[in-house]
Amino acid sequence: MTAPGEEEVDQEAMTAEKEAAAGGEEASGDGEGGGEGGGDQDDLAAEWEASLGEGDDGEESAPAAGRESTRVLNQDEIDSLLGFDEEHEAATEMSGIQAILNSALVSYERLPMLEVVFDRLVRLMSTSMRNFTSDNVEVSLDNISSIRFGDYLNSIPLPAMLSVFKAEEWDNYGLITIDSSLIYSIVDVLLGGRRGTAAMRIEGRPYTTIERNLVERMIHVMLGDLSAAFEPLSPVTFRFDRLETNPRFATISRPSNAAIVIRLRIDMEDRGGRLELLLPYATLEPVRELLLQMFMGEKFGRDSIWETHLAEELLLTDVELEAVLDQQVVKISDVMNFKVGSQIMLNASPDTMINLRCGEVDLFEGRMGRKGDRIAVRIERRLQ
């Protein structure tokens, strides 16, 4: 039998021994070989943090390099890597995977004259839109970029109106996209809306016939300006074809085909919106040589002085003419049996017409005769 006081002392001693044993097991489990205690672990942790701090200060260290290699990228870095940087969305230069995917696209910068044409379009539209709306209209060119047609259709913000037009002389199509802000602004201005009040936008309903007709009138004005902008370069007529509200019904090219997108901004004091003009490269192919010019009227590889000199020298060049009396088809075995003194009978008489040939081209036709002690050919006519 033991006294109550002795039992309490024994219980406390046993509890302390159990805690000490547990602490020793944890230390041995975490350390190598089981011989390092909690104090050693604290020292290792301190050294690790110190080495990481030195790595951040610019000193090379193995732990710091290991930490940098396993660092998780944040969302901004991922967007920059993939090329989806929203802050610089309007920039013409792309980076990351987006640049690799679009590397096959032809940059519009390879067509210098195209920018001159659209600068002219902006000036013409500024005047014509003021006459059309009887308001102070400012038209500005945001940017010109290259894009795949399928990607452009997927990027159109809805609701919008898409106008399909045809270039008659080029026998191909283009696309004009008008956003909802510009649609309601045009309708508000043409129907007498007061200045200083923003256009009312009603979402969730289809466009009415009046709205479609008013927008179509504006598109006719723009197509006229677009034809005038291309007039100094190449005469072309842009004809309005149809008006769509579903991008899938406005497909004018294959999704993988490259196209040029011109983004315009139309401001009418406190109202306005965006207008985008899309021209597939197939549409511009007939005038590609003209768009490659650095300035209007530039000649590619043509020099009138050199052409005249070359033509004069060609007229003084000596060429060899062959007078073909007759042509026969003979077997190889008969040719091999020819001997000195063998005769070949020609199917030609003194009055037979003879062809005069230069290389493989027949030039003249004449009759055989004699002039002095030489055989001659008198040219009768020129062969086409």
C-alpha cells in the first residue's frame, strides 16, 4: 500500500517520462540516423533560411536554385507566357505561344501601301459621316493586325451587325462588323436624339427593321469611301451583299485562312462605337503587287532607259536561221545502215515552201532559189 501523495508523485513522473520519450522518437524520426534532437532541427532550419536569404540577395546557392526551380507561376506570368496579355491586347507584337501559333500569318507590314489606303479612308469617312449624320463626327484608326478568320469570328462581341460586301473587280468578299454601341448611336443621331445624352441600349432583343435599314445606309456610305480610298491604287467597286447578326452566317473564308483586320473608332461627341473591317488575303491577292509599293506609283524592277537600251541591243544581235527543206521519220536500223554515198530522197520540189527556223520556233516561210553561186531562200510570208 502507498500513500495518496506518493501516487500523485509517481503519476507525474510517469507522464514526464512518456513526453520525453515521445519527443525523442519524433526527433529520431525526423533526423538522419535517429540521433539528432529538436535543437539540431532548429539549427538546420535557421541555416536553411539563411542560405535562402543569401540566394535572394544575388549570391548563388544550391538551396536557392532548388527553390527557384519549383516556384509556381502566378496568373499574370502564365498569361504572358501564353501570349494572352489583356493589358497589351491592342499591341501589334505578340509573344509566347500565341506568337508561335500565328507565325504563319503574313504581317500587314509587308504591304506598306495598305496603311496609306486606310489613312485615306479615315479622312474620307470623317467628311462623309459628318454629311450623313449632320453631326460632329471624328473617325480614328486604332490599329491594323493580321488574324485567322476563324479566330476573328470567335472574338466578335455580340450583339453586333455583320455586313458582307463583294469586291466586284477582285471577285471576292470582305466583312464589316459594327458593335452595338455604334448601332444605337447611329440610330439615335439619325432619328433626332438630343446631344449630350448617351444612346439608350436595349439588350436581349433582335434588331428592328428600322435599325437594320439605318445601319445599312451607313454601310453604303462607308463602302463608297472604301472604293474611293483604293481608287488611286486600283479601281474597285465594293457592293453591299447582305447584313447578318449571327457570325456563322457571315462566313466568307475558311477558318484557317489569314485576313487583315482594320479597327476604326467613330466618335460623335459623347456617342460612338467601334467598326471593324476585315479583308481576307485572298481578296487582296489581285492587287498584292501594288500594295507592296513603298509609295504611290513606285515601279518594281522596271527602268525605261534600261528597257530601251536592251531593245536596241537585241535588234543588233546575230541569230542563226535554219532552212528546213523536208522532215522525214526514219527507223534507227535504217540510219545505222547508212554508208558513204547513200542517198536520201526528199519530198520537196523547186516550188515547195521552205520554213525558216530559229531554234525551235518557225519564223518565216519562203521559196528556194539561187543568187550567184549560192543557194538562197526568198521570204514569202511571216509565220505567226
